[in-house]
Amino acid sequence: MDCNIKGLAHRRKAGLRAARILLGLSLAAFVTPAGAATQGTLGTTSQGSITITATVPNRAQITGLTDINFTNADPTTTATATQNDCVWSNTATKGYSIKATGSGTAGAFTLASGALTPIAYSVQWNQSSGQSSGTSLTAGTALSGLVSTATTPTCSSGPATTSSLIVSIASADLQNMVAATSYTGTLTLLVTPQ
């Protein structure tokens, strides 16, 4: 009698174990890992599927820049030129930073003419278009925390411009220039998406 009871108990345990294994296998058949391809089976037709995933890296673009000419600037007053540009960033916040570097010594904002003393100029940036003043930039130092309103690179649709670049030469520096002599320099603007 005891043997029959023990045998019955053993068969029940084995049956429960088998049932658990079958249940686990059947659940596993319904759980497909995310992004896993499914393979077709042999038949008159065969169907499989794949998941396609795409990502892009952070990108930014600055366009709309134009050369600045201070021709016959009045040395009794500060000469200022303002232009509206387009900055585009593809980050979720459309954030970016901008760093300005001049062609003077150690990236200084200066204009030169041969052996003559270089003339300093100042640079400001405003993240809004149509502005006549902004945040003063320090040569070689990025201004961060800016946000673009551009919806496409080069502002081909949406706002035509997004930001303002303001370049000025102080009256005192204009007075140090030699008359009828061209002073030139290059201003480089580096935009980095954030």
C-alpha cells in the first residue's frame, strides 16, 4: 500500500514537473525578443520578418554668412555691422554652442595690414534673428546653451534666419588706422550641436 502511495506521489511530481516544462516551452514560443528576425518555414510559401532600426548622429550647420566691409568708416563713432544667419541643429532640443576665432595672434579678433599695428574688433552673437546686440564672444571660447528655431538645414523652409552676428570696431581703434589702407582679417565661427 505504501509503495502504491509513494509511486502515485512520485508520478504526480513527475507529471507536475513535465507540465511546468511544457508550459515554459509554450510560453517561450510566444515570446519573441524585441528586434529579433523571424524565419520562414518550409511550405508552398514562406514568410519571415525583420525589424529595421535607424539612428543619426548629432549634426549642426551654419549658413547665410556674408563678408563685412567697413568702407570709409567714420572714426568718430563705432562702426557696427549686423547680419542674420541660419544655424540648424538636429538634437532633440535644437541646442548648439558657437565659438568664434579671429585670424590674429592666438585667435584674436584683429584686422591686419602688413607691418602696421593690428586693429581690434568685437563680436557678439544673439540666438534670435534681427537683433542689433547680443552676448559678447571671447576668441576661442564657446558660448553654449543656445537654441535654434531652424526646422531645416540652410533654413530652406520655416524661418529664413535664426540668429544675429554683430561685429563692431570701436571709435578709438578706427582712429588708430592709417587712412586709405585696407585692414583685413578672417572670423571663423564653429557651431557644435548640443
